[in-house]
Amino acid sequence: MTLAPMRSSQLLAAMVLSATMTIGTMSLAQEPPKAAAPATLPAPTRHMAAPIKFYIDPTQTDADFKYQGEYVGELTQADGAKTKLGAQVRSLGDGNFRTMFFLGGLPGDGWDGKTIIQKAPSTDSAIPTDSRREGDKVVIDQVYKGTVDGDTLLGQTDAGVRFELRRVVRHSPSEGAKPPEGAIVLFDGSNLDQWLPGAKLTPDHVLGPGATTRRKFQDYTLHVEFMISYAPATQNIGQRPNSGVYLGQHYEIQILDSFGVVMRKHDCGVLYAQITPDINMCYAPLTWQTYDIDFAAARYDPSGKKIKLAKTTVRFNGTMILDNVDILHSTPGGTPESPEPSGIYLQYHGLPVFFRNVWLVEKKS
């Protein structure tokens, strides 16, 4: 479905999910900030870290946003053969950037699955800087050198081979997927009938985080589209925009701003606290992304003893990242496992994430 562009002033007004909304280690009081963009949290107190700026409207961001994104082109190898080369440029705020180059193409689109050219790996606690905005260009100073103007990345390898990459904006092949016949439409932007009190519909007809379905389910295929806010200055996983899709309210498929970082156990797409995928399929913030999830609940005998593990398959932006994996236990923070069907919870856990086009197809046991 097509939605009108989001405006920060409208969405900020819809972001008050309770009397107090906690963002990272900070609290947003009941009255939201009045400025359209960037959204800024209240002044820190002795219990609070410095305010974090975040943006929820791609037309109202900072000076660095135009450079952030993905770039693709060709690289001539030592034997003369040409191969695709992909790059991700991540803004870190105040003119600082991080870059990663992928031999074979971008993740999910040709990358060889092992070769990443970078100055230093990111960690859960830090995202190292290797590039700096100078005038109207970003100067890249890692293993590969180059410049980015927002449309083109001109660079050279450590061997001196020159290349040119062009900006691309990828869309998940399942973005906008229509519910098949027999599907249960959980959210189409028109109402909150399928959600418990507390769910928030924004003026732009997207769903705010912190929503639980009224209905309970056992086995199903679930389609969810989500957009992560843009918070360039965030470094550690406790600061970055964060949410999650809880299957049966027990098991979390993580949502986290993981664009342009090395995949680790807390990043977007992990089966939280259990399985980390081999590939990071997270697109840049303020891009609509998709999860397509197949889920089979755990099975229990008449005494209530679990006799079969729950299982899930997850496609993230069209790429399979979890393939019929066993789910060993509940996610910390999730509800305990039980034989009873359970709802689906779209987690609120920090800087905002928004949802649209959510539907489910129940499977026969």
C-alpha cells in the first residue's frame, strides 16, 4: 500500500505511548518536543545521559543524511576479471562516517559472504569512524580511499585500482505485499481493531511501537513492514533505535538500527539470545523494510511438558536469514512459554520504529 510521506511534527505527537516514554536511558515526558526536526529529548538530569537527536522524516534530517546509503559498481581484479563491488556508508553524526566495502556486491545481492573491507570492525559498544565530511563531499580514509558526493563514490583499492560506484536505494521484494486470500489483516493503516488498548495509530496511518494483537495464534506466516528512525550519533546497542517482533509474545526477532555494522548477536534479524544470522540485511534508517516469518509453536503433552521445540524461518528484506531453526526458550523479557496460543507483540524499546502492512496467515496444526 502507499502511504503519504511522514512529517516529524505529526509523528512526534503520536509517539507518546504512555505518560512517560523511555528512550534509551532517558525519559520523554508526556508532552512531546515541539520542534519538527530533529526530535530532541529533554535536557539531561543527573540520572540521564546527554539528549539523543533522532529523525523520523527523510525530508527533514541533518547535513550528513544525503551521503548515507548503499553504492554499487564494478572492480577490476588483478587478473583483469571484473567483479561487483558494494559499499555501505553510515553516518555517525557531526560529519563523521563509517564505510564498508563488499566484494561481489551488497549483502543479499552478490556479496561473497566473507570479504568485508573496513578500517576496523564495529562492536556492540562502538562504531569506529573512518571518513569525514569536507565541504560537499565525504572523504573516505580506510583500506580503500575515496570520496562520496551522495550520488557517486569514487575510490581506489589499496593496490591503486580505481573504481566508481553509484548510489542505489534497495526495496524489499515483499514490500507492499498484499495479503493473500484468507489472511488476517492485522494492520492496514485504517484502524486499530486488531490491537489491544495502548496501540497508537499516527496521523500518517502507521503503527507506533508497543502494540499487542487482540487475537492469539499458534502456527502462522507473518508479514511485517517496519521503518527504523535515523539517529546518527548513537554508538552502542543501548542507544540505537530498537524494537522487535515477538512471536507468541515469547520469542523475539530483533529490530535494531544495524545498517553498516558487522553482524553481531544483538543486531537486526537475530533470534534474540539464541541465533545470529550469517548476513546483515539491514537497510539504512528511514527505509521501509520487511520481515516474512514462518512460525510453528512448541508442542506439549497433556501434562504440560514440552515435547517439541518451536521453529521459525525468517526472510529479511527478501533474503532468508533463519531457515527452520529450533527455538530453544523464551527471549529474556518475553512471556514464559506455554501450551496456549499467544498474541504478537511489536516491541517498544528505545528510539522509535514504525510499522505498516501487517498481516498473518494461520496454518492448520
